[in-house]
Amino acid sequence: MTDQAPLVDTTRADASAHVIEVRDLVKRYRKGTVNAVDGVSFDVEAGQFFALLGPNGAGKSTTISILTTTLAPTSGTVSICGRDVVDDASAVRGQVGIIFQNPSLDMNLTGEENVRFHAILYHLYPYRPLYRMMPSAYRHQLKELADVLGLGPELFKPVKRLSGGMRRKLEIIRGLMHHPRVLFLDEPTSGLDTASRRSLWQYIRDLRRRHDITICLTTHQLNEAEEADQVCILDHGRVVAKGTPRDVKAQLVHERLILDAVDRDGLRRRLRELNVPFRDDGALVIELNGRTAHEIVRSIEEPLTVLRTESPSLEEAYLRILAAGDE
Amino acid sequence: MSETNAIIAIAARDMLKFLRDPGRLVAAVVFPFVMIFLLGGTLQLNLGRSTGFNFIAFTFTGFLGMTLFQSTAQGLTSLMDDRQNDFAQELFVSPVSRYSIVFGKILGEASVAIMQVLPMILFAVILRVPLTPAHIALLVPVAILSCFMGGAFGLLLLNTMSDSRASNQIFNFVFLPQYFLAGLISPINILPWYLEALSLISPMRYVIDLTRGVVFNGSPEYSRVVLASPTTNVAVLALMFMVFMVIGTALFVRRETNR
């Protein structure tokens, strides 16, 4: 298994401007019997939107923990902005922002106090015991971020009285306060309603455009990864596919043609004569595998009741890749 | 400078949590009332005259030292609670050094412990424990040292726990024996050799004895109450503090990343 190459690898080797470099990363937990991360390598260029995908237990969160310096790797090297995550952890921490999968707010403080605590820990502003004593730059920045995410007076309520969605927004505001060069988003939109999710992604797009920020996302919402410049799919701690979403989809899932006719038996006979493999799935589904739909349709004389083509989503590609890995 | 701000922010967070917890605030008032007035008072009435001890002053100094030491030590375990609430993630991915996190935490919990003993000192004055302004002024550095000792001890203990439930068990196991070995309520001038050996390795002994050394200074029962000179106690506490801090911090930092 350890010598197995990824099923798909469409990344181009380019050593320049890699803001994240992961080489042969292995992590085995102290009481673990298998490697949670098992020889993972990938690069992310500055300003890219990178998505790390995989089922539960694939090693995504472990990888993110190592990349964000909270967990030591068993072997392999990771550098962020040219700094090693083990030898130069403190410098790495100043460059990255993280929006955690599990809530990491202090429930005893108000939302604003949580954000202020973060801003001081990241050396952005001096300590002040009250919000109104904080520099106006802090108050402006907080207001701007709160407006984007639609948080108003709730910001000044104790976190324990906020809803799950509001807490998530608060964590996002906090994670963006220090303008990180790399922003790690570990399942960031779980618990957000559609409108908040959309405005968050809009804000992240703006952020990338304005500040050349690199985004590293892990998600189960595969539609969120469709916009990624590069995806990396993990399974059982190993990379099973990486490349642009389009390349990953193209390599593994092909367009398909869906046909049906009043005389479905006649249509079946015709497809067999044409040597076109198909499967019966309500209508007849033909994987195009390099053929064009036109090529097939023009050879069919039976009157058709259904004629359409389907492009695969990243989700389908993802499921197929995982299924192939299990075979 | 920015590390200093971070340390203050970490410490201020603990103080804020204490001030917002009505249960802990009430306990800070009720506890000394029960311990000094009820326990110290009944000991004084029943044993004070025959032994020639001021038991109210004796229990006050015992509980003062114990509270400063134990409250800070237990406060350090909130780093364990933070880890369980995933708040530690926020602390540990920030560019603040691990040493600043530990120091900020000790500073915060020490401040909380000092706030907790203020009602105790007030009770002592009301109950006519002979406390002069000079005594109170001298108690300030003693309190700071006691809290820092507790913080270092708590940090060391933290590394032996796997979760906050384990922390409660360890605390019962570690602190309860020290109440008796350190002479919290009853004098320990005479102990069998094996208990004397255990007493000598109890950090709480030196904290309480140092507190008594200050409060009983100049009183006729000084030699019967105080076990060692304040200089000896300060020297032992400083040495223990350094050893516990170095080992505790190293273990803590290693454990946080090397799971």
C-alpha cells in the first residue's frame, strides 16, 4: 500500500512560490496501530485555493493539525511560507489563521472579548481591559468583519448565549483578524445557513483577491471545493487523487449520455449492434469515455423520448475515487 | 512587549472568569467563615487555653497558605478544561510562546487566588488575629511566592492527567494528605520518621510554615508554631519552584505537540 502512487496526479512540478510544502508526511498516534497520515506529499502555491478532501478518518484533520503546528509529525517535513513547522513553529503560527472544526471559543467571555483576546495573542494590538479602550483601528476592523458576516449587537453577548451559527461566524471573524498569509478552514461552514455561507465565501474570495491569501480548506461540502485551484483527496491517510477539480473529474469520471425510447428494447438492440456499452438505470445510461454524444446519437434511428448529457460533479468523482481505493 | 501583552491577556481572562462566576465568589466568602470562625473558633475554645496556642491565628495562617497554593495549582488544571473545550487550540496555534502561556496562566490563577483570600484576611482582622500593617505588607510577597509555588506544582500535576476527571482524583489524592503533612489544622512538631519524611517533601508545608513565620513573628508561641526560619522556607520554595517549573513546562510543551 505504501508504494502505491495516487490514482490521479495532475499537479505540475513547480518548486517556486510554494507557500505550503508537504513531503512524505507520516503521523502515527502514540497509541495507534496504523498511520493516521501515511506518506502524504503535496504543494500549494501562494494565493491558491487548495481543498483537502476525504471521508471521516482519512487523515485530513491530523494533516491540518500538523500544518498548524499543534501536532508533531512522526516523520516527513512540512514548511509553511518557507518555515519548518517543527523547527520554526512560532514563525509559522504568525503566518497562519485557522478556523477550527470544533468550536474553540471561551464560553465565559463575550464574542468581542474572544476576538480581542485573539488580536492580542497575535500581537496586533496592546492589551486593554475594555472594548472602548481598544484602538479605533481594532474597532473598525471588527466592525467591518462583523458586517460582512451579519453579526451586530450579538458580538457583545456572552458566547454561551449565542446560537451555533453565530458562534461559527464569530470564529471566522476571529480567524481573519490578523490577515494570515495562509488561512486554514477546517469544515468552516458547518452550522451556517445558506445566506451566511454564501456571504462567507464571497468575503473569502475578496480576501484572496485583495491580499493574495492562500486558502487551505477541508470540507465535506464538495460543492465548496468546485472553485478550488487544486484539490487533494485523502483516504486511509494516503493521497488518492490530486490536481484541479476539472482534471480530477476528467481523469476519473467521464461525461455520460442518457437515452430512452418508446421502444426501449429496440434501442438496447441498436446500442449492442453499435458496440456501445450501457446500463439500465430507469433510462439507458452510456458512459461516453472519449466518444462524443453526437457520434452515438446519429447512428440511432429509434424515436427517442429522452436525450440528454450529464457532466459529473466533483462529488461523483470523489465517491468513485474512494470506491476505487477500496476495491 | 507583545509577549507581555499576551501574558496579561491570558491572566486577565482568568480573573474575568472568576469575577463572572457567582459560585466561586460566594465560596470565597463562605469558606474562610467556616474554616476560621467555625473550625478555628471551636479549636480555640476547646484546645486553645490548655495548649497555649492561638488556634484562630493558627487555622487562619494554615488556610491562607493552603488557599493560595492550592487555588493556583487547581487553576492551572483549567488548561486541561480548555483542552477539552478545544479552547486550547486557539492558545496553541497563536504565535505566543508556550512559556508565556504557562506564565500568563500562573499569573492569572495567582491573581484569582489572591482575590479569594481577601475576605479571609478581613475575617481574621474581625476575629482579632494580631495582624499589624507590617504583617499584611510582608504577607504580600509571601502570597505571591505561595501562588507561584502552587502554579509550578499544578503544572507538574497537569502532565500526569489525561482528562479533568482524572485531575479531580489526583487532587484528592495529592492535596488531602498534604493538609495533615503540612500541619494545616493541627501542629506537626512531633511526627514519626516516615511521616516526617513525607512532610518534608510536601510543598504545602513550606508555604504554610512561611505564612506562619510572618504572622507569628514576635509572638510568644513563635517557636512552638513555626517549624523553620522564613529564610529556610523561602530557599526551599525557590528551589522547588524552579525544579517544578522547568520539568513541568518541558513536559507540558512536549505533551501538547507529541500526542
